[in-house]
Amino acid sequence: MTTETPITPGGLAPDRQDLTHRPDLATTTGRVAPVRARRPVYLDMLPPCNAGCPAGENIQEWLRLIKAHDEERAWRQLTADNPFPAIHGRVCYHPCEVACNRADLDGAVSIHSVERYLGDLAIEKGWTFKKPEQRSGHRVLVIGAGPAGLSAAYHLAMMGHNVEIHDGGDSAGGMMRYGIPEYRLPREVLDAEIGRLTDIGVKIVLNHNVTDLAEEKARGRFDAVFVAIGAHLSKRVDIPNQDASRMVDAVSFLHQVGSGEKPMIGRRVAVYGGGNTAMDAARVAKRLGAEESIVVYRRTAAQMPAHDEEREEAEREGVQMNWLRTITDVGDDLTVEVMELDEDGKPHGTGRYEKLEADTVILALGQEADTGFLHKLPGMRFKNDVVDVNPSTLMTDVPGVFAGGDTVPSERTVTVGTGHGKRAARQIDQWLRRDESYPAPKENVVGFNDLNVWYFGDHMRRHQPELDPTQRVNFDEVVKGLDDSQAHFEAGRCLSCGNCFECDGCFGSCPEDAIIKLGPGHRYEYDYNKCTGCATCFDQCPVHAIQMVPEDTPIESIPGAGNPTPGWAVRPEPSPAVYGPEARRNVSGGAAQPVASGDTAPAVDTTPQN
């Protein structure tokens, strides 16, 4: 007499409701077989936010530390890559949020606002950088005290090099001080974060214009040079005018205001251009008393190079936009020609003209870097106003002379400049040490479709409070910061893409008890003597931190697998590198478990970087 349930011709037991056929273990090639053909491996992959950050921050890790209420450690993790979180939390255009996988769920994590929270908290608490314990004996000259130069100086100093910055301005900061209005970046915040650099030994020489680089290098006995001058020269355009005093370039205008002056502009101001500088100039004009501030741009809103948020804020403050217009003459009134787009989207004149009233015309047609002094250096090559460099090393054709930021072909933003400074510092350090090895780029980025987002649910993004447009009559900061609870909530929205955050899903789902939990901060390991390769752990992992690989695949050949992976940031409570009975009994020691770091600042000429 058999105890088995009889099987119907259709393959289903009459008293059973599941649709799973009993496998023939002698012949099956499905999820489980007599001999395991695949096995799971824990990974640390590259989150898209890290990959998208021009400064190469390990965003996912410092968000995790904030969520764990370890803010100072989070700040130190962040500043290992970017020394200016309070600045970047205000002025960065956050490409990390554009890349964030959560944008496809319920809204990107507000990374920039949490970064600002952390930067402001550090200023409030008086946190400082730890000075390097050893000195290299090398001297490095940095030309320019803007974001690229300051970033390079910070990283070089932390590596133990003696760094000296030479800058022609009255104060350090470059375009952060003289180009970004105070309502976006308060000067006390800028001064606080720059001040930490002098505390670790960086010497900043102001009101010092470099005219001969070779002589400057020789006189100071510098071993290497990083050129990071800003784009302080406005592009010119020939416009017939009867009174040149009514025309001013946007860079000079913003520099005057940033220096504490109050230019006379009249009641009606026209800003010619469509970039972020034009938006700043138009908004500043309103704060200086202009009743009308009009942006004249020869293309459409969709073609405007200014970021959407900058244009929208300008419009909220009453700045008028005059699309498809170009200024042809400045007399008692402005003469503008109406433009139209051809089939390729390029603007062309129509021969129709209009008149606009304006007391002052501010030209915001782009900027150029003042690289003239570099032409004296034999062997240096140029592309228009910028220096030709090796896109991987940022070194020019002159050995020991590196360049970055606005000095090289790149997007001219604070964050890109900061990323160039970090990259240049690492390359200068390698060059000084005669180290010719270069790590390969990390390309194993986790996409939205790799995740099991059912685990997380919907949690809407927290927004920063802003001054009402009717109150924006002075240079008080417009956008405010998150409070403690909002910042922690926002950090908790991080999906931890590609990196285990110890949810216990794999541990609880394994039917063979093949997963060993190693304790808080130490994650898990597989007991491959028990594992059947069924992939249950892989199927349920919410963050794609597990990969199924063919049985004979060497661990070291799998991107993101292995402990540790050189060049990646480590968790504060590292996981053992060698797991065994002794390691499991005493998991406080051992090597570090990596978390992927997005050291992927946008490269010069779009070449991928480390």
C-alpha cells in the first residue's frame, strides 16, 4: 500500500493546489540539479549616484552613516572625496539625483539637501580635518583658488605634500565668491569650508598674478604644478551702441556685487544670454532695485543652456524671458531682431525688429579662461582658450604641469572643478612617486530593473523650504536646509543599490540554511557545502547585492566580488576577508568589506575616469 498521493493524468494531485511539478533529479537542469552548476556570490556594485557624482563621492555610504545617526563619520566619509559639502549642498546641480534609481519609484533621494545638512552640521559642531602624520618633502604649486585649485590643494596636503596656492583675487574662492550670488552661497559658509584648508597647512597667496609659469615654478622650487584658473573673461560680441557705459559684461557685474559694491543699473535692465550666469545676473539686478529685468535670448526655452531650476527661480522672482530675440543695436532703446528656427533648430533672423526699453545691458554670452600666460611655456598645446591635457592623467605635454577645471575642456561647474582637483591630486601624487599604475574604471553600475523595489514601498521626497518670492528683496539665502528629522528620513530613502544593507532577506529565505550571519556590520557568508544553487537568495535580494555565477567561475574575475577590492571605500565595521570557524567566533578583526565608490568624475573630453 503506497502512501504517495495519486497523480492525475494532468499532472496535478486532486487535493493539491500548487502548480509545481515534482522534479526528476536524475535528469533535470532547472534550479536544482544533482550537481550544483551555479552558486551565489555577494557583490559590492557601483550605485548610480556614486557613478554620476563629478566629485567622486561615495554617496551611498555617507547616506548609510547618517541613517545610522553617525553624522561625524558620515562627514569624514564625504570629505574624503570632497572637502566642501556645505558649498556643494547649495550650488551643485546634483547629477547624482538625475542618476538616482529611486527617481523611477517615487522621486530621487534629495542627496544635495542631505549633503548640505551634513556640511552645515560640521560647521556648527566645529569639526576639522585630521592633519597628515607624515610629510613627503615635495612642493606643489596650485594656480587659482577656485573649486578645482582648492580641491587639489586639499587632497595633496592630505597626502603629505607641501602645497602653495597663488591667486590674483583679494579672497580665495574664485567664481564661488565672485560669480555665485550670496543668496545662493552665503559667504560665511564659503569662508568656513575654505578655512579648514589653511588649518591643515595649505598656504594661500592672494593678489598674486602668475605671468611666467616657468619662472614661478623655479623660484619657488616646486616639484609639480596644477593650473586651475577660472573662466573670468567674458566673451565679446560686436553690437553697435551709442553709449558704451550702458553695457557691462556679466562676469564683471557679478564680481562687483560679490566684492560688496553696488553698481548703478537704472530701473530697466536687459540681460543678453541664456546660461546660468545670465540667470544670476538677472536675479541680482532685481535685488539691486531694477523694476524690470528682462532676459533676451536668441533661441527657445528648451534650447537654453541654463538649468531649468535656475530659469524657473528667475521667473518666480519676476524676471521676464524674451525668447527668439537677438540684440542688434543699443541706442536710446534696444533694437532686437525677431528670430525663427530652421528645420535643424538653428535660429535665423526674420528681418522684423522690435524696441525694448533698457537703462543697462548686461552681456552674458559665455566666458573664457585667461590662459595667455601659459603660452610662454614651450611645448604647451591649446584648444581655443583651454589647455590640451591627457584626459586620463590631466597632465599637459609639459612634464609635471597638470591642469583642470575651467582650464581644460569640460563642463564649467563647481562640482566638475572639485572632481578635477581630486583627480589631479592623485595623478600628481603618483607622478611624484614615479608610480605608473592606474586603476581601471568601475563600470558595474546597478540599474533600476536590477532591483526588487517591492521591498521599499513609497516614501515621498522631503523638500527644502524657500523664501517666498515677494520676500526676495535682498541677498538673504533663498533656499533653506532640512532639519534633523527630514535629513534622516531622506537618507533612509536610499535604496542601497548594489550593496548589502543586511536586511536578512537572503538569510531568511535560504531553504538549506546555507547562509551564515556574521553580526551587525559584517554581513553574511555562504556555506557552499550546503548551498544547492537554487537562487532563492538572488531572487529576493532587494538591492542586487547577490549574483548567480557558473560554478567554476573564479571569484576574482567577478566585478564587485571579493574582499577587499582595491580603491573602494570600506565600511566602518569591516567584514573579515577569510571566513572560517575562527573568523566567525571572532568577527571583530579581519579585512575590510568594500562599498563601491563612484570615483567617476566627468572626464575631460568625456573620456571615462576612475
